[in-house]
Amino acid sequence: MDLNDLLEIAEKENASAKPIRLRCCTAAGCLSQQGDAVKNALQQAVADADMSDRVEIVGVGCMGLCSAGPLVKIDPDGALFEQVQPEQCASIIASLNGGGPAEASVGSDDIPFFSKQHPIVLENSGRINPERIESYIAAGGYQALFHSLREMAPTDVVEEISKSGLRGRGGAGFPTGLKWATVAKMKAERKYIVCNADEGDPGAFMDRSVLESDPHRVLEGMAIAAYAVGATQGFVYVRGEYPLAISRLKTAIQQARRMGLLGTQIFESPFDFRVDLRIGAGAFVCGEETALLRSIEGQRGTPRPRPPFPAQSGLWGYPTLINNVETFANIAPIVSKGSEWFSAIGTEKSKGTKVFALAGKITNTGLIEVPMGTPLRTIVEEMGGGVPNGQVKAVQTGGPSGGCIPAAHLDTPVDYESLAKLGSIMGSGGMIVMDQSDNMVGVAKFFMEFCMDESCGKCVPCRAGTAQIHKILTKVTDGRATSADLENLRSLCEMVKSASLCGLGQSAPNPVLSTLRYYPDEYQACIDGGAAAEASA
Amino acid sequence: MDRVRLATIWLGGCSGCHMSFLDLDEFLIDLADIVDVVYGPVVDPKEYPDNVDICLIEGAVCSDEHIHHVKNIRAKTKVVVAFGDCAVTGNVPAMRNPLGKIAPILQEIYCERPETHGQMPGEKGLMPVLLDTVVPVHQVIKVDAFLPGCPPPASRIKEFVQLALSGAELKLQGSGLKPG
Amino acid sequence: MAVKTLTIDGKAISAREEQTILQAARENGITIPTLCQLNGTSNIGACRLCLVEVAGVPKLLPACVTLVGEGMQVSTDSEKIHEYRKMIVELLFAERNHVCAACVENGHCELQDLAISVGMDHSRYDYMNPKCAVDITHKRYGIDHNRCVLCGRCVRVCDEIEGAHTWDFQGRGANTRTISDMFVPWGQAVSCTSCGKCVQACPTGAIFRRGSTVAEMQKDRTRLDFIVTAREKKQWIA
């Protein structure tokens, strides 16, 4: 396999395309709304209308606008059908043949939800068939790996990633190039690459969507990383709750191996790289890198103190590069188009784009990818279409590790530093919109319950502290708390934040602290209400 | 100097803390010179008086009656002290808490065990109603000082009382804090 | 052997480069409270009682796993650290059902000693009152989960010194429980050699010798030290 073979596959794939192509979303969101029945019905309708020679039905990944699913998009004329039902399929096919307008609700991709996006990570998502490697290759796939292996030294690759300014998309925002350089510098008889696909924040589904829609993109990014740092074995640690992502990854790994794009002597170079899957068993804490590594080793998934960092001592004590799905998905385009292209997008300190999962009280639920620095208001009000019949009260970012940003700060640009300044975090990209009917103490309690249940139980502040914070919050919402309880709540949050062993505990108090900061009145109202009830009793 | 008005009360506990208090021996005689015991199991008054300077509460809060007592004490007392482990932590009386709510526990003890008479004791309203969860005193009212121990040894009680009489901060140090 | 010089609480000390802050402090008579740490077993940084401040580092660092560094300025004594330690101990007392008055270890217990050393006179937190089992299926020993602080010393001593790995954890968060073998009663755990090292390692009355009554259990850590010294230094001294 070399570049010519790749181009030949791409050419063949493009040549076999039929004049009219109907793309059906087959990612989890649309599948949960009978997406596969729609796809089958369309296929049947094409056969019934005897149009198989010029119309093809292709299952693709996520198109983003999950709230309008199942989605069907027609190429090349561009019509987008929303909430398609199987019984509407015959009329859609008939409309292609001049049979009058289709009896299905027609959407537009000229709305801000689509037009304001800047797809890099999601550029193939909803376009290619995630179950065919040829489809990925036709979209230019694996060319970046070829360029890296055959035209760049490993240090050049690291240099290019460093210059791009890419930062880890798992939440903490650590400079990716620096991490790669650290692993690359380590002298060790073996090194590992790990892809963290243990996405677990409530309301976040960016990584799932990338894996379901474009799994080869992630594998290619891992392979380039492996070449850059000198690793020969990779693991994708994906949560067990993502069966479709797992099955597509399995398919992708097999296909890549069969074509010689994974395995030994890739692109006829001396570079070997093998990728295996490891399936998580449902512990949120396994998204924490040291817990994840222990889980891959077959041990109980609990974090350990750092240093040593995984880059120094990771899997079985060997240097290990661990990045998140979205980070790996950014690698191939950076290598192909260059670091300058990438670093021109975004803000001074946060380069590139970020994928967000919009959820909660918002008109357009789904996935978007926007340049870093896009104001929160653009995302929520323009692209998301705002709150149906209401007003935005707050936006929760970063899931259980993040905080609530009140509507007054909607003009904040979304980047790592600005969100941190507001007491929240970028996180992995979950964005939950709340309206006036949402009680912020209740929101804080929800996330605290999540952290309490998901604490691994190893360190005392997180194990006992989150349970105690939850208990105090329950007292507050039940109207049994006093101002002394509020004081205990505050001091306990500070302690758990500073004293916990890993990121889970260190960030668990954030939802409470941020709601205490922006909505103290709601806490006080619970206390006053309780005191009044007692006085009258 | 005005005589100090001291009260003590025995809630959910074994009275061991009061016994330990009596172990103060001849120091009790010194105390009698400056302290009036205005309420408690060792004196006669039936009503908790007003303007109490200091009250030692022995025992955990186990019933609605106990809640009534401690709230009344709080309203009429300058310095409220949790006296002994039951008052400080719940201790032995609280060992029933993990067993769950009180009704099924009473039902099993008084009605279902073969050696019982198959009926709950007392008429309705006659007995205080037991709480589902036994709690230490400071979870019901504000407590000003803690005197741990099961029971607090007489020497520790003496140290504490001397602190109280001297007007110093009512905080024990070192091994004076040992529970159990 | 490289030597690092540093200060702990203002006191200038020197330490070998492979030493942790905790080891260096102890060698110099500076006490840092610990609970999960046990000489002879690996350090896991779980109890967070040994957190210290290091000048220039924004985070608190666990002294048991942080290596000394040249010019490091360590503080073990700030108001914040004292308050956090106290909160951690209070959380531990509120988390399970610790009834000192009815415990075999009363008077010899590390948790009790910690309460005294951090100046805890009561726990400001509500008691959790969890339902915890007592397992006395083993012929000689028992485990009372009401008194367990999940320090993992039994797990490590069994795995790292005895080599049996009878103990481990199951569950998460507050529901974490120390279990023997694949969650069978201790008496049925075939891997257990009945060596009793876990009994000696346990800081509280959670693991005890059967037949001990209140305050009777006194643990002897010197046997563990003896084995570890013998193994590591080939010196058979107690």
C-alpha cells in the first residue's frame, strides 16, 4: 500500500457513486428514532421505483441536528428532510422522479445551526459511510498518515502539532504537542498510545458521535501519534454504553488492518502499529487517565497520584500517550493542511474548533463544531435557536466538573481561559441550557449526586465529602438547612476541591460553587422558606 | 460574685456521665460553695428554670421529648454543653440507626419475637415517640462546648468545670478530647 | 547518592533524593499525620491527611508520595492544612458507625489518635449511619465494616508482604467495601493464609482478633517492620 493505491481506492469509490445519493443518518440519535427503518424503507422505495441504477441510499454518521432526526439529505441538490417517517419514504423517492413534492418535512441547512459551524473534527461526519474504509479514503483519509510516515521525521510531526497550538479536548486543555514531545523524549523499550473514549459527562455525546460517524479519523490520528512518539501499540478505551461506537470501531480496525493501514510495516515503512479495543464497565472515574490506565491493565479503575505522569510511566510502567477522541480527530487535518492553517482558527490561546453537544432547554438539540472564541450567545441563541417559549437562565458547561454560567455572561467567548474565569470549565463539550423553570440548587444537587455515585471511594475528601455535600444540599432543598449548613457547604466544597486525589473530586464542587456564586438568592430562599415553615408550625 | 446556676439533664444515655460527675468526690464540696444545681436528676425541681448559666446535657437525642427538652434548655441557658459521647456523637444509643426506621424495630422487638407479649407498650400519647434517627445534641440545637468521653473521666470533668468557672474558652485539648 | 536540601516548616534539612517529604520530615522529628500510609507497603496518597503546602506550587501535595526537591520550602503547619485535616477526620467519623466506647481498639486506635491530634471535639457533619456487615466467619479473626476507613492497608499488606491478595475493594464511593477473595465470607476465602498481617496493619478496630473485648485489641506493627527489613535489607532485626 502506498499513496497511489490510496488514490486508486478513492477514485474507484468516487466512480462507483451514483448520480443521486440519499444520506441517512445512522448514528445513535437518529437510530433511536427509527433511523434504520427509514433507511430500509428508502432502499425498498428505490427498488420499487426501479431507480437503483441512479439512486443510492447510504448510511452515514451524525449530521448534527439530533432534535430533527431522523435526517435524510439528498445529494447533489441538497434537500434536507427532517423527522422522516418510514411511510414518507416512497414519496421522497417519487419526488426525485418528478413525482411532485415529497410528503416530508423539509428542513434547511442554511440556518445558523449549520452555517455558523466550522467543521474540522466533524467534516466527514454525516457525509461518509462510517462502515466502509473506502468511503473514508475517498474523503482523503489516511493521506496524512502517509505523509507523516514517508515524508516527515517523527520530530517534525511533534513539531507540527506543537506549532498548531492544539490543546487536549478532554477538558483540561493541556497542550497536545508538549505531551507528545514528553513521550517522544522518553527512552523506553516500548511505549503506548491510548485513546480516551470513556466519555461520561451527563449530556455530552461528542466523542460517541465522532466514533460512530468517522472512526477511521481517530485511528489515523492515533497512528500518526504513535509514529511521532515511537509507540507500536495503541488502545481505544471506550465505554461499554456505546455499543454502536464499539462495533464501528471494531469494523474500522479490521478494515484498516486488512488494508495494511494498521499492523506491520504500514505504507511499506518500518513503522508497526496495532490497535486494540478495551471496553469500560461503566465507571465514570475511568475517564480519569490514571484510572483508565489501571482499567486497561485489568485492575480496579482507581486513580493514583501524579507524578509520575502517564507520559513518564503509564501502562505497565511504560511511557504512554493518552489523548481524547476529539484530540486525535484533529491530528490528520493538521498534518495535511499544516499547523499555520490550524492556528489561524480560534483565539490566541485556544486554537482550532471545539465540538459541543447542545442539550437541555434549547430548540436545536444536537452537535455543533465552532471556532474557539465563538460567543456563548451565538451558540445558544443563534445556532441553538434559544429556549422554546422562554429565556435562557444559565448554561452549564463541563458537566459534573463544570459550572453554571448565568445569562448575563452570554457574550463570553468560549475558550479555556474565559470559561475558567467564570468558575466553569470547557470540559469535554457538554452544554446544557437552562431556563427560568430550572432551580439552580436542584441542578447543583443533581450533579453532586452524580459525583457521589461515581466517586471511586479511594480518597476521603471525594468519597465522604461528596456524600456529605449531597446531604447538605438535600437539607437545603427540603427546607431543613440553616445558615450554618450553608457555611459548612462552602467550606466543605473548598476542601474537597483542594484536597481530593484526582480530577473527579477536585472538580466535583464546581457546580455547587458556581451556583453559590451566581444564585445565592436561591439558596437563601430555601433556608428562609424552611425557617418560616418551622416558625409557623 | 453571683453563684453559678448549673443544670444537668439525662437524655438517651446510661447515666454513666452523671456517675462520673459524682466521682468528682471532694471537689463536689468545693463546687457546692460557688455553684447551685438548679435542675437535674440529682435535685428536686421538676421544671427547667430560667436564667441557667451552664447546662450539661448527657445522652443522645432519641425522642420527641428530648427535642422538646433541648430546645427549652437552649432558650433558657447561657452555655450549653454536650456532656459525654452520647451527647457528642450519638454513641451507643445511635447504634440502632443503621437498622432503619423505628416502627419496624419496635414491632419486631415487642410483637414478633417469641418471648414477647405480642403488643406494643403503653397507650398512645403516654410514651415519648422515638425518633427514626438518634442524633447528637448539636444537630438539634446550637451547642457551646463539647466534653467527650464514655464516660468523661472525673479528672476531665473537673478540668472542664474549672475552665468554665474561670471564664476561659471552653475547649479541651490533647487527650482531653479522647472519645470512648 | 544525591542529597537535596530543603526546609520543612522553616527548619533546614537535607534528604536523599529518593526520599519523600514524609520520610524526610519523620527523620527530622517533624510529625505529619497519616492514615493510609504503612511502612513496608506502597504509598497510595488516599487519605489526604499528609497534604502539605510547597512554596510555588498552587496545589496541596501528599507528603507520602511527593519526592523531596532541591530548595523546596514545605509547610506542614498552616491554618488551612490544620482545618482540612480536621475536616477529613470529622468526615471519617461521620461516614461509618464508629462507636469508640464499644470498640476492641478503644485506646489504641489510630483514628482515635488522629481525632485527638487534630483537636476534634465533635463532628460538624451529619452521621451517615450506613448499614455495614460484621464478618466473623474466619476461625481466628473478624472484620467489622462499621469501623473500616477504607485505607487499604490490609489490601496492600496482604498483596505486597504476604503475597496472598485475599483482600480487595468492591463497589464505589461510600458503598466501597473491603472484600475477601471474590466477595465470599472471610472464612471461605481460600487464598487467606490466616497469617494475621491484616489484623496488625488495620489502623482501627475493623479487623480484629476474635475473642477480644472492648479496648483489649492492641496491634503490633513491629512484626511487619521486621519482615520488611529482613526482606529488603537482609537484616533480621526487630
